[in-house]
Amino acid sequence: MFSTNPFYELSSVISPDIMQGYVILMVLLVIGGTILDMMHKKSAQYFFENAEKAKKNAKRTLGGGEKASLAIQTVTSEVLTSSEFKSTRRRISHLFTMYGFVLFVVSTAVLIFGYASDSTAGIWPALWHLGALSLCFGGYWFWFFIRIDVSSEGVKWYNFNGRGDVFIVGLITTPTFALLWSFIGGGVDVFFVLFILSATVLFSTVFWSKFAHMFFKPAAAYQKKCIKADGSMENLPGEYDLTDSAVQSKFPDIPEYMGSNPPNMGLGINREAPRHY
């Protein structure tokens, strides 16, 4: 199964041109949904206005080499490894889902546009199945063990929150039905219909999903590193050593309320997860 191109069997019933047209239509739906999402939330406007404000408040100008270094840090940390997640299981689930989705989508496009008439298609069928399995693993882990929280919130696994959950449901069911369809034989059957239906739901509901954030997340992370490096800090106070006498002299309320050796303020977001429902 893993070495067989499921779209090869399908090409005897459905023309590769129709399959390619469907993929192009899904791409257009994603682009349209993302643009509508940006217009509705005005996220792009906010991002560029915030960038201009940061430039005016910058204490120094960053060089090209420093900007390149910050960009590399952003790609390796926030994009490739999702280091911003403090929860290990949330991070692992996200990475399996992200890489599985990318691998599944890319290999689907390659198989349809380049190997629709090839039963083996080299390594691409294996990558297609691997991407689908990875996407299922990360998606179901999120749905059954991270999204639900019976112990602290009483949320059951079968709770469906309309528009809020339609994207994740499509994200899970699309690779699930794709694998079942491939396992059965790759023809036109009920699993193929469910596969196409789930994929259509997935890519047509981008407007109600967090799909658009994948474009702004790296940009926002990079901008955050830049404003910290150039001193603009988004009008936030600088990072001070609260035990420094000069800082305590500048802010006399520190020793008044916290003493001369201020304690650690606690774990904050890293505190123990609630388990008291």
C-alpha cells in the first residue's frame, strides 16, 4: 500500500485534468479565505502599522547582518521547532500535525501533477502515506488529549463547537479517509467521496480557522525579536535587574514593596496545569 500511487488507479476513472483542476480550486479557496480573514480581522493593517510605530520608537538601527541573524533564529525556533509552546505534548502534537500536513499536501500535488499515470511514482507514494499518518497522529492527539479537558473544564471529546471546530475536524478526517481510500484500492468508492468532501470542507473553511496565522506567526515573531533588539519594545518598559541599586533608585517602589532582593515572581504560564474539575 505504501509504495502504490492511489491516484494512478483513480486516473482510469477521473481524468488527471479534473484532479488538477480540483487542486487548483482548493488553492484558490485557501487564498480567498486567507484574504477575507485578513480583511475581517484587519491583521495585516495592524501588523504594518505596528511595524511603522516600532521604527519611530527604535533606539538604534539594526544592521543587515543582525536582521538576517534574527530571521534565521525565527525560522529555526518559531517555525521549524515551535519552541514557543511551553507544553511538551502540545508542541509534539503541533509538530506532527504541521509537518504531516505539509508533507501530505505537497506529495498530493506532486502525485497528481507529475505522476497521475505512474503506478509507483518513486518515493512520493510513501511520503504521501507518511504525511497522512503523521497528520492523523498529531490531529487525533490534539482532539482526544489536548483539546478536551474533562478534569478542569468538563469538555468531552464529542463536543463540537460549530465554526470553531470545523477546521480541525476537516484536518483530521481528510487524511483518515485518504488512508482508508488508499488501503481499499484507490478507486471511486465511499471513502474517496468522504476524502474529497473532507478536503473541500478543510480548504473552504479557512475563513473560520487559524490557517491565516501561519503566515503572520513567523512575521510577528521576527518583528518581536527586532523591536526587542532595536529598543522600541512596543512602549513596554525595558528589562531591568530588580536587584540593581540604580534600578531601585530609579523605581523606589521596588524596594518599598518587594525588598532589596526581590524574589522570583513565580512560574506564571508554566505553573501546574489545573486538574480540579
